[in-house]
Amino acid sequence: MTTDSKLARIRERIDEIDNHLVQLISNRAALAAEIANIKKNDGADAVFYRPEREAQILKRVISENKGPLSNEAIAILFRELMSACLALEQQLKVAFLGPEGTFTHTAALRHFGHSVQTVALSGIDQVFHQVESRACQYGVVPVENSIEGMINHTLDLLINSSLKISGEVELRIHQQLMSKAASIDKIKKIYSHQQSLAQCRSWLDNHLPGIERIAVSSNAEAARIATGDSSAAAIAGEAAASLYQLPILESNIEDEADNSTRFLIIAEKDSQPSGDDKTSLLFTMPSKPGTLLKMLSCFADNNINMTRIESRPSRRGLWEYVFFVDIDGHIRNENVVSALERLETEASMVKILGSYPKAVL
């Protein structure tokens, strides 16, 4: 058998599988539409998007994956499939810290898929306002970078907002040097967000020493500026390079290979238990010796793992601090209930920010 005939047979088999996949996808979409009709008959308060259900599906299909596709590839495929099916039930409107082409935009699409309507806003406070006013059902905001630390503006807004955290996205941040310049030795200035410039400081010192670095409002804005100046470069993600059609001259120039940013999904309500959840909360405490130890023992004594603690000035009293805490488990779990009941007796104030599925990949 010749090479051409072997390839022809394999391609015929691929075509057969593709036809079968189309039929299966159509069947799944039809079932989604059937679910939508049932929910609509239940009344105006029907909930179409169930983040805990999506998290369960993603974890299940990943556990079934035997390769050769990676778990991340399988997750992306099924996320888009669920996004398209959800659009048959309800068109979600998602606000994010813009503009388009930023890492927050990438995080929004990673979590919700491309079948939602995204709304780019210029400030984190505007994202909160859009969701609070019900102009959008969900919002996506950055909260923490593994190198630069917490996004304080997001934490401050969570203190006073009635919104809940309903999900999270952990995005590996890869910085790309992009420009219309023929080579990097033709670059005279570099634009980027101040955090991205900081994350690439060593690479820039070694490869582009002495070149002017200009901080702008976002990486996408940096890419936009670089499109009009062939002597300028931008540091941004692949999405910005694609959006503004800028050639990538150098890839993955971040100083730390494990550079990641965590994003929060904010909504009117948090999520139902998925079986693998996280709860975020904040508390303040009376100024007495040993008080913080008492607060933290509420979790340790109930066998609860604390994954993060961050303090911020409360702005309500001199030297008074708000502590932001992430713990494993859902607010409906028995041990979490016990811990929070005890915490409320010890703390000056406790606020639950939300229970939600842990990020998948």
C-alpha cells in the first residue's frame, strides 16, 4: 500500500469521526435547549449558568482523558462546547477589566468561553458597578499575581460590595515582546503596564539595556501604541499581538517561569457545592494579645486548610486591619460551618466573600 493510499484511508476515518462528533454535539445542544425550556417554565428566577456543574464536568472529562491531547486542551474544547450550549439557554454578559487583548480578557474567555458577550471597562470599580446594577451577570477582575502580590484595589472593593465570588481563574502569564521593527536592535522604546515591565526587568536589562521603558494603562494599550510606531515595542500577551497584528519578536520574556495571575469571577450570588471548593472571607479582630492566633485556630481546630491570608488597613480606625483569608471547603460543609460559627464569636466582624469551585487547570 502506497503512502497516499494509507493517508487517504486515515483521512476517511477522520471524516467519519468528525461526522459522528457533529451529531453528538448536536444531541448535546438539543439536551441543553430542553433544560432551558424546563427552567423557563419554572419562572423568572431560573438559574441557567451553574459554575459548580461546569467545574464537575471539566474535572470528570479530564479524569477520562487518556491522551494524546493534554488535559488543558481537553478543558479548552469542553469549555467552548459548554459555552456554546449555554448560549442556547441564556446569553451571558460578562464585564472585565479591559481593554480587549488584556490578560483579564483572556481570563474571561478562559472561564466562560467565546459564546458570551464580553464588556470591556476601564476600571475595576466599573466592573463591580456593572454587576451590582445588573447590567452584566458576571464580572472578571484580577486579585493576585504570584510575583507582584495582591491587587489592593480589588480587595478594597470586596470589603464594601454586596457581590459574591462565584469562581476563580488561574492564568499562567507569558509576556511577549512585539513590534513592527525588523529586529530588537531597531527598538528605541518599550511600552507596557508597569507590572509587566517589572515582571520582565531582568530580561530587559540583559537584552535591551538603556532602552526607554514607558508605563501605560494596560498591555493592550501598549500594543495599540506600538502599531503606529515601528521603532516602538510592546510587552503584552499573545491575545494583544493577535488583536493588533503585531509580530512577536521574542517569546516568554518574563523573569519567572511560574508567573501566574489569579482572577475572581464576581456575581450577585456565589456557587453551590461542587465537591472541590474554596471559600473566601474577611474578618477584623479586637486589638488584644494572641487574638490572631485565636482567629486562625478556628480553622486549624476544624481541620481546615488555609491557602491564603492577607492583611489590609481597614481605613475605619487607626492601626485596624482587615484580614482576607482563603480556605479549602464550601460554606455548606459541616467543618466550615463550625469554624465560621466560632470565628464570629472571636472576631469583631466576619464577612463571607463567597464559596466557589477551585480553578480547573
